[in-house]
Amino acid sequence: MTHIKTKQSETFTDWLRDKATVITGPVARWLHKLRIHPNTVTLAGLFLSGVSAAVLATGRISLGGVLLLLTSSVDAFDGSLARLSGKQSRFGAFLDSSLDRCSDGVLLFGLLPQLLSTGRELEIYLTFVALLGFVMVSYTRARAEGVGYDCQTGILTRVPRILVLGIGLALGQVLLTLIVLAVFSWITVFQRISYVYRQAEEEAGE
């Protein structure tokens, strides 16, 4: 299916991925020498998210945020390793995207035990609003590309989302972090819907 393209600005994720090649390149080469498969790195990323979530669940919010910031970079290495080793595959891309969604859910779920035990109802509601926003950010892109539109746009893609979550938790600002994630995730959803709508209008006018 032919993709319909309109002019779009580079996202923060795209910019950061380009700048990070000075780090991801050497690490990918090292992993390649060790004969580590890209999918193994992807699975390791999910495991490390689980470790961060487990720490959050114990109530050590700041430590969990710091661990998230330290371990989230693993997610950048699987793609670089796949390109370097020639092991890029549609399944690998599918697995990476799917496990990213699992990681999002695991991290937010890690907050719930502490929030429930302290009766922080607003934060609990915001957790679910943010999680649904995360899912919709991903779904709008996947569905748009499934019907032939480009949809690589939006203010709160996964990299800035993880940075906001990690930094906010490291600073102990749970409520503010959840508000930012909930609000800007849904702004991103509507940005993507609007972006695809404009493409559809351009297509109809041809």
C-alpha cells in the first residue's frame, strides 16, 4: 500500500536517535561481537522495566525513577544491533513495539501498590488515563500506517514519555508527573488524528 506523505517536523525521538548514534553505535558493535541477538536485547529491556516497576511497587519512588532513567537506554540498542548485524526483521520490529507497550503498562502498574496503600485516588485515576493515552498514541500510528498514512508525529512519543516519567519519579513528583503524562499523551493522540485527517483531505483533493 502506498503511503501518503505530507511535510512533518522531526520529532524529539527522531532527533535524539540521530544524536545518540555516537553511543548506540559502539555498544551495538560490542553486542555484535558477543553474538547477542537483537531480540534478546529487546527482552532485556522489558525485564529491566520490570525491575524498575518492582522498586516502585515497594514505595521507593525516587530510586525507581533513577533506575528507569539508567536502564531505559537499553531500548535504543536493539535497533542499532539489528541494523549492524543484518538481523532486521518484521518480527523484530513487531516484538520491539509490542514489548514497549508492555513496558509502559508494567511501569505504571508498579505505581499502583503505593498509590492504593496510601489512598491517593486522584493519582490512581490519572494512572489509568495516562496508560490509555499511551496505548492510543501507539494505536493511532499503527492504525494510520495500516491504512497507508504516515503518522510519525506528536509531542509525547515514547522517548520523551520515558524521560518525563523517569525524571518526575526521580524527583518524587508523582502527581505532577502523571498529570503531564495524561495531558500530553492525549494531546499527542489528537495531533496524530489531526495529522492523518489532513493527509486524507489532501488525498481527497487530488
